[in-house]
Amino acid sequence: MATQTKTSRQAAGNKAAATRKRNAAKQSSARTRASARQTADAAHNTAQAARSTATQATHTAERRADAAASRLEALARQAERAVLIPVGAALEARDAAIGTVRTYADRRAAKRELDRFELRGEKALRRNQRRRGH
């Protein structure tokens, strides 16, 4: 093996040191890139989660508004029903009264109605007498 001079030893040492520095710089650069990539991925995921949360909040607000509207509609229907039932009952009573007046205003229709009542009363009395055993 050939003997080395001080200068060649220093050159070899400097070369080795430069290689170590270069390798360390590569590793540091790779770690920095990986860290930057992880940070970018985390930022992307955070932004996506924020968008998802905002969308969910919008849907929740819409559902709440729909529920409130449904409650108001139900109350309105109940109030409307409370008004319409008595009006309908009054109209039915009026129609029945008009029908009765029309029946008894016509002499033939009134006689026919009274005859019908008479027959029905006779049947009821006979049925009742048979039940009692007379």
C-alpha cells in the first residue's frame, strides 16, 4: 500500500466529510419533504372535514326549519278544523230544517210522512207487546 501524504489524507478526509454532509442533507431534505407532504395532507383533510361539517350544519338547519314549518302547518290545520266543524254542523242542521219545512209545506208529502210515522209507531207497539207477553 502506498503511503499517503498529509495533503492526500486531508483531501480524502474532506471528500468523506463532503459525502457525509451531502448524505445528511439528502436525508434532511427527504424528511422535510415528507413533513411538508404530511402537513399538506393534514391541511387537506382538515379543509375537507370543515366542508363536511358546514354541509351537515346546513342540512341540520334545513331539517329544523322543516320541522318548525310542519308544526305550524299542524296548528293551522287544527285551528281551521275548529272553525269548519261548527260551520258544517250548522249547514247540516239548516239543510235538515229546510227539508222538514218542504216536506210539511206540501200537503201530500206531509200526509205520506205522517202515515209512515203512524205505521212505524204501530209496529213498535206490537213488537213491545209481544215481548211482554200480552
